[in-house]
Amino acid sequence: MNDRRVVITGIGAISPLGNDLQSTWDGLKAGKSGIGPVTLTDPDPYPCKIAGEVKGFDAAPWFNNPKDARRCDRYAQFAVAASKMAINDANLDSEGINRERVGVMVGSGIGGLGTLENEHEKLLKRGASRVSPFVIPMMISNIGSGILSMEYGFGGPNMVIVTACATSNHNIGEAWRMIKFGDADAFVCGGAEATILPMGLSGFSNMKALSTRNDEPERASRPFDTGRDGFVMGEGAGVVVIEEYEHAKKRGAQIYAELVGYGVSGDAYHMTSPHPEGHGAARCMDMALKHAKMNPEEVTYVNAHGTSTPLGDICETKAIKKTFGNHAKDNLIVSSTKSMTGHLLGAAGGVELAACLMSIKDNIIAPTINLEDQDPECDLDYTPNVAREVEVKSALSNSFGFGGHNASVLVREID
């Protein structure tokens, strides 16, 4: 079964740079920041008052009934909208599709945090009888996948993996594995997140994870720069449609790239800090290369996890050097698009894989903005400040989550 090839035929994205793939990609190419003052809640009580908010998003058009949209947490609204974009892009909702062979894995690192906050406040102030009967399905991290499966009749494997900031990559990677194994012909997979809320801001702020460069929001997310002081929280969704190659070819689907490798590992080190030498991250990238049967020198571009935390950026740099050896310093191009979107947590990998796919399509690598004084311990080519036109034959996307969860996905142009 492992000789089954897997390709990507559809992309959907919602990000602080735009409510679709093209506007998100245009913003990334332009080096535009989507970070600004928090408006979704009163930021005054929190040390961090900035975030990458999705702007002007209307969920209603993405649901058959506006009432259904209101019965979804914001994260699930993003999940449904981005998934439908990807499904439409891939023309997966068409006659002749065996829907029992189509799976859904669109996860969330945190799930319906807004619903939990709102309904808990009702419980405390107005009593148990006032809590919504929809609170549980609105809150759980798997409901986006469930809604999509029911609406489209996709009866293949339906589940989600929750691994904090590695959620998207794990869902995409395990969907890839199931197609390779023959359990499905296609998957809608990725992640969504919406945590710019009192609990999210206070929790991440109190653990000193967030940037407090509140007076310069657009310059706050600065991976690999000496002035970085934490990540900036973002929200949104990134979803792809992946298919078995012959299945896609038979129905005449467009193909963005082939998904050739997937790596997964655990740091086995610390609840929130990466391994200081990047051992787990390196093993993860090594596995992706092994699955792809590719040499390190064959990778053009790495979309780094690159969150803009003091320790994390150094650890990832070490990991990249372990995996790629001399190629890391000589020819490998790296960038962190989180410099523009902020950290979309469980949705990050989906949006960043979209950036990798568009890099292959357009032969442009999005920059790392705000890289003004590069950290000497971060000594790779991070595509500072301006996008670069270069032939991109392959790209690897890294996502690393709290709990030591690591996931890398590797794509290359189709031959």
C-alpha cells in the first residue's frame, strides 16, 4: 500500500492577512503584518494587548442556515469556512466522488475557548438552567470535522488529533498515512483556532510567552531577531484537500504539489520548552526526509516554526543544522511567516503549508519581516524582510507544540 502517492488538490485559508488564500498569500509576499491592537476583547487587563485578529469575517454565508453558524464557536466557523474553500478549490463536492472514501481531520489545539468562557460566566451569574444546550458540541475540538462530514456525506475516517501548535501538521500527516495505507482516497485536513480571549491572553501572558511590544504591534513578531520577546497570538484556519494521486488524476483535479514526507516525534523534555539542542525537532525532520526518500540537499525551503520566542528560535536553528548539515548554511532558504500572521496555534501548520504550496506554485518565498538585528545564535538564511524569487522545488513545514509534540510535512513539485 505504501506505493500510493498523495497529492494536494485544494487549499483554504483564513488568517490575519485575509479571509481567503489569495489575500493571505498576497500579504505574505508583500511582507505585510497582520498584527494590531486587540479588539475582540478589552485588552486593558493583560500585559499583551496585541494580536493577529481575523478581520471582517462573516460566518453566515458558509453555512446552509445562519442559525447553524451561531451554534458554532468562532474556531469551528473558521474550520468550516476554510474547509469549504479547500473543497471548492479541489472540486471535491462533485458527482462521481465515493464519499465513503473521503475522510475529514480538521482539528484545533484548544477548541471552543470562547464558548467555554461565555457559558461558564452564565453558569456563575445566572445559574445552571441558563447554560446553552449546545455548549458541549460548540466547545469540543472535533466538531468542525463532524459538521463537514455530515454536510458533505464524507463517510471515511473522521477524527481529529489535538497536539497544541502541531495540531494541523499531525492531522495532515496522519491523513496522508491513512491514504497511503489504503483506508481512504481523499481527506479534508488541517486546523483552526480562535483564542484571542480573556483566558487565552491571560494564560499565555502569565507564562511570559507573549510579546509585550504593545506600542509597535506590526514590529512585535520578530523571529530570529535579537529584539524578540515572545510570540504574538493569531487566529484563523488552514485546510488542504489531499488525495491519492491516481484518484486525483482520474477526475482531472488540479495538483499543487505532492505530499511526500511526514515526520513525528516527541521531545520528552519539558511541558512548554523545546529541547535545548533541538533533538526531537531534528528527528522529526529526519523522518520526513526518510519517508520522502530525499536527501537534505534536495529541499529548497523550510517554513520554520519560528515563533519569535527567545529559546524556541535558537532550538529550531540547531535542529535545522542537525538535519540539513552543510546544506543548512550553504543553500537552504528558511523563513517564518509567523512574523506576519502571528502564531495561529493549532491552525499554524495549515496556513504555513499553504504558504509552502504557493511558494512552489509561484516560485516566491515569503520573508521573515522585522529581522533587523539577527541573533548570532540564529545563523541561517531566514529571507529577511523581503520576499525572494527563486525556483522552489520542495518545501518543508515545521510545527512544534507544548508537550514536546513535533510534526513536519514535506511537499515537492509533482513530476
